[in-house]
Amino acid sequence: MALGMWASSTANALRISYASKAHLSPAFSFSRCFSTVLDGLKYASSHEWVKHEGPVATIGITDHAQDHLGEVVFVDLPETGVAVTQGGSFGAVESVKATSDVNSPISGEIVEVNTKLSETPGLINSSPYEDGWIIKVKPSSPSELGSLMGPKEYTKFCEEEDH
Amino acid sequence: MRVARCLEVWKMGTINYLESIKLQKKLVSDRKTNKISDTLLSLQHPLTYTLGKRRTDHNMLIPMSQLKKIGAELHYTQRGGDITFHGPHQAILYPIISLREIGLGARNYVEKLELTMIELASLYGVKACAGQKGETGVWVGERKIGAIGVQISNGITSHGLAFNIDPDLNYFKHIVPCGIADKGVTSLRKETGLEKCKSQRWEGQGSFKGLQWLC
């Protein structure tokens, strides 16, 4: 009982200090999110992007995601030919002793994997939208793109998520 | 607007590693569907070595036959991080929490786990600090006192941290701890010389002070 009361009083104390810290972060994260969200891409709420060009869609994680992950030291890549489903995990990245799964924004079949990430996983940090792409997929349901966020929506989503 | 959140704490005593994995999988699934609130497991393991997703076997320095002789288990996991040891009198916390709901990414979450251990150490007068880049964990000088290895699935965390209260540090000699060859390991007992540095106390006030950021 005493532990509970003590915990809640320290939680309250922290809520005050945490709130004041939060005032510093939104401007920073807003400007970072705004400046590093690209037009022409669609975005998932789990912070992956997809670029649909003809029969193939390229998928990676966003600049917001790589910033929140920290330095990527390992990428667990899938095999080509594997099926992915919208919202389903297809691999993982490791950073700061944390493995985070990466989800596919669309369903389809993996036709190409960025094998450079095995040697240079940091490409995800340095070039999340270009050299750091992760997989290319042949979409099975192109209409799924309609359920994803556009750049403005995703920017706002990032801002709200970062409080 | 910040909504009040609930953290349910399970004080589990000593639990077998595989049992804890099974439990965490269930809790992660339940947390994902909001069947449960954020949950914190507080426990110890019997003699156990674990490897992370990268399967850095080369950092295990003794063969399986010797592991069996000393009564230790070895498990491969999906967490981040390298090889580590768990055993009696090492305090382990596995938070099963939704990072998305508190707006945290992996990096910030891990920093807060480090702070938790740093604050606990400071309660006993031990000055610990977070590792340099690439050396995630908590250090007292060149000696590691706390390790971290986390898995994040759909924004829900599992695995977590391991803090050396008073484990038998000799067990670390059978591995290259966390893949870092030129640094040592330490414990609260070793740093303070305190006789009564028992893990039971950790399961009281000390362990949760540093976790107030979760609330």
C-alpha cells in the first residue's frame, strides 16, 4: 500500500517534469517530421513508406522511424518469393540493443531485397527513402494504397504521436 | 491530453527462462489487443545464457557439454543485443508496454531503461552511467553493471533489462559479455561491499523508482 502511494506521488512529480520536457520536443519533432516526409509516397501508421511505380512497390522505413530507432546495426531481411500481408511483419531492424519489427504497408510478393543492408545497415539511417530501401513487392491488391496516409496526413500523425 | 495509465506489476520470484518467454508472448499479444494494460514483470532466472537475434554464438566460450555440467541453460531469442548471463541475485525487469501510446521510439525507451538502472545504483551510492555509442547498458567506470536487450513488436515491448545486484560474476567468464571483450562486469555488491545486498530488496521500492516515467 505504502509503495503504491509513494509511486503515485513520484509519478505526479514526474508528470510535471515530463510535461515541461515535452514542450521542448514538439517543435523539434514537427520540423524534423515536416522536412523529411516526401511527396509521392504513402505511409503506414507503423512508420513504413511505400512507393508504387508500375508493377513494383518499394518499401522502407521513414526518416521519423530511423530517428526514433537510433543507429541501425543489423537488418533481418526476408527472402524473395515470400508473401507479405498489409500490416504483417516481414523483417526486423536492430538498434541500441532493441529489435523492432518492420511491417509491410501492402500485401504482395517480395521480388527484391536490398542485400546492401546486410553489409551496411546504417543506410537506413543515412538514406531512409533511397539507398536504405528494404524490399520491393509485387502488389496483390493495389487498392490497399488507398488506406495509407499521404505526406500531410503522415506529418500530422508523427506530430501527434510525439505529443 | 494525457490520459491516466495503469502499470500492472508482477513480482514473480525465480522463473525459468522459457516459461518467461511463453508468458511474455501471451502478454504482448494481449497488450496489442488492449486486453491488458501496460505490465511489468519483475523476476530472476536460474543459471541461463541467452543470445540475441544476431545469434552471436562465437561469444559463448564454453561448449554445450560444459554448460550442462554447470547446470546452465542456453537460449536463442528475438531480442536485440548480444550474449548475456542471467542468474540468481540478478534483478530482471521485462516491461510489456505500448511505446506508441507514450510516444516513445526504441532509442528513447532504451535510454529510459538505462536511467532506471542508473537511478537504482545511485540509491546505493554507486555512480553509474549509460554506455558510449554502441555500448548500450549501464556502466560503473569500465565495468558493466546493467544490460539491456529488447524486442519491439507492433510497438509493444518485451524482454528488457538485467541489473547485477549480487550474481556470481564468475559465470560471465564463460562468455564475451555483450560481445565487448575488453571490459569487465560488476555488481552492486562488488561496488558497495554491502553484505545484505539481496535481490528481495530490489523487488521493493528500489526497482520502481526509476520507472516513474512509465506512469
